Amino acid sequence: MKKVLMVAYQFPPAGGSGVQRSAKFAKYLPMYGWEPVVLTRKASRIGLRDHTLLKELPADIEIIRTPARDLTAFSGPLSRMGKFIAWKLLIPDGEILWMNQALKKARERLAKGDISSLYTTSYPYSDHLMGLRIKKVYPNLPWVADFRDEWTNNPYLLDKPHPAWRSRRERLMEREVLEKADRLIANTPVMKKNFVALHPDLDLERRMRVIPNGFDHEDFGQARVHNSERRFTVTYTGSLYLRRTPDNFLEAAGHLVRSGRIPKESFCIRFIGNIKEKPINLSISRNGLEGVVEILPYMEHRDCIDSMLKSHVLLLLEGGKGSECFYTGKLFEYIRTERPILALVPDQGAAADLIRRTRTGMVCHWSDTAAIERSLAELYDRWVSGTLKLSPNREEIQKYDRRVLTEKLATILDGMAAGRPP
């Protein structure tokens, strides 16, 4: 079996959405003839933890862990200083400190001579910079760089842009990665389109493939759900920050409750994840939703899936300029639940297109409060009448099984190892 060195700073037992992609690739690659050797951070001082993800991996998987050098993990008076240095001063990200130290371990492991390919994944973008450094020492080692999100064109940079000098420097870093990697992966078709348009001279149309996020059937086969919630329950899972806010949804829900259109005692809105409660509590009070909204902390992946399956509707939030380019990882697990999705997203974006193709929900533009209100009322009426069940396109949904997606990655690795052109 051929071996691939996977450089993935975000890896179990760390939790959160950024971990899922690499963990599932590592889980299923052996099915397609590739043994993963993972280079990641040490497990100490990880903020969000999910040990269940670690248990899913092959028992004999080789994982090399090096000190994280995570400045954001400081507590007390040093907390703000650590975050400022990591997010504002270190380029391209705070994980560059980990990369500089982990590179030595990568070279030691590569020196054994049994690694056939290199895989790096971002975020953090420092993972790709390690790929660059390795490629300079091992120019014949095939390298695939996987972009879960865009880099210098990331929509969240539109909200808090870097200084011009830093943007120029990171564009040069990004271009070198795009130029030197043998193969490239983008998470969405729109993301690939953007990369191609920004770098028309790098032959990215041919060299870059699209492998989206997905869902793992085994996660659902082991779910422990028996009954749905008694109240009409709308659940959101994940983080809330910057432009990803529930304000428009809570305004629409509040109007329906105050008008009596949805009885307060029959309604539950549930947020699960790493969420700052203060701004949501202000919105709850402003819209008269006390007793309706629940905020639960981050929970292990399987428990989170159980909560999705107990719910009647799943809420997706993604707004602002540029958010039409991507779909969050949770969306694929949403579509697998076969619970209706209420998606507050750009109505002509990647997420909206996926929901329409899979027939798994309703799409409202994230800023159209009136449309959100109408859709939420319709979903409630269908719950009352017992007609909430979907007729999903299961053939389309099956394309996003993690095993199917991992086979696509293995095909790329096979092609590189055999010296075939992209």
C-alpha cells in the first residue's frame, strides 16, 4: 500500500468543522490503496475536542504530533495579546510557528523513503507553506494542495481586510503554492472558478479539481435517535461570527410569535456550537423570543447529529458579499438527515444550488426578512399538518458520501504517483 504524508494542523482530537475533511479522508483512504501518515499538532491545549473522531481512524494509523505553539490558547491577561499576534502580526496565520517547528519532523519522516505523495490542506494556510518547503527539498515528490476555503479571496477578508502590504505578501505566497503544487483541489465549483479567473496563466482549469465536503453514512448508522422533539424545533449547528448572524432569522421568528402565527409554547429554536451568547441574547430580547431560543455548547459530532435528527427543520446561515462561493461543511450532513433545510444564503450561490439539486429545503436570500418569515410559517404549517416529509434526490445526495469523495482524492494521488498528466 502506498503512503501519503498528510499535513493537517486541524486534526482529531480537535473538534469543529475544519477537522472533518482531513479526518474522513484519513479514515477511508486505505480502502483505495493509500495509507495516511498524518503530521499535525500535539493534542494539549486544544479548545474544542471530539475524541469520537479519533476513534474512527484506523487503529494502526501513524500520527506524528509536534508542539502547536498556539498563541491563541493563552488565558488571562495574555489572551488578547496572543490572539493579536497570531491573527494580526504572523503571516499568513499564527500556525506558522507550528509549521517552522514541524518541518523538521516532516523531513525526518520523508527521509525514510516510503512516502509516495504529499497532501496539504488549509486552513491554516501555513500547511501549504510547509508543502512549499518540502517540495524544495523533494522536488520529485508529488504534491496536492487542498483548499477548503479561498485564501486571499476569502469572503471574510472583505469584512476585516488586511493592510495592503500584507495582502500583497500573501498573494505572492498563494501564487507560489498554486504554481508549485502538482495538483490542486477546491471545495466548490465557484471557488475553482475564482482561482482560475485570478490566475489565468497557471493552467488551473486543468490542474485543479473540485472535491466538496460531505457526510459519513456511518455517523448516521450509529445515531441513537428514537423520537422527534415535542415542539416545532428549528436547529442550527456550528459557529456564529462576523457576517454569520441569526439576526434576520430571529426577527422573522419574533414577528411570527408576536402575531400569534406560531404559538410560543409550540416553538423551539436551538443553537448548538461555539457561540457567543451576548449578541444572541440581545436579539432574543429584542424580538420577544424568551423561552423559545435555546443555546447549547459545542458537543461531540455524533451527539450533534442526534440533535439534528430529532429536529424538524435545520437552519443554514451564510450571508454577505462573496458567500455565494462556498457551502459550509454542515450542509452536507444537513442534506443527509432528510430534514427540511431553511437556508438563509445568497439565492444564486453554491449552497442554494446544492439544496435545489438535492431537493432538501427552502432557500431565502439571507437579507430578505419577509421571505424568511413566509418560509418559516410554511414549514410550521406543514409540521402541524404532518406534511413536512421531504422527497429528496437520493441519487444526487449519494455523490457527497465521504467514501465517494475519498475515492476522488485517491484517484488524484494515483495519477500523480504514476506520473500521469492532470
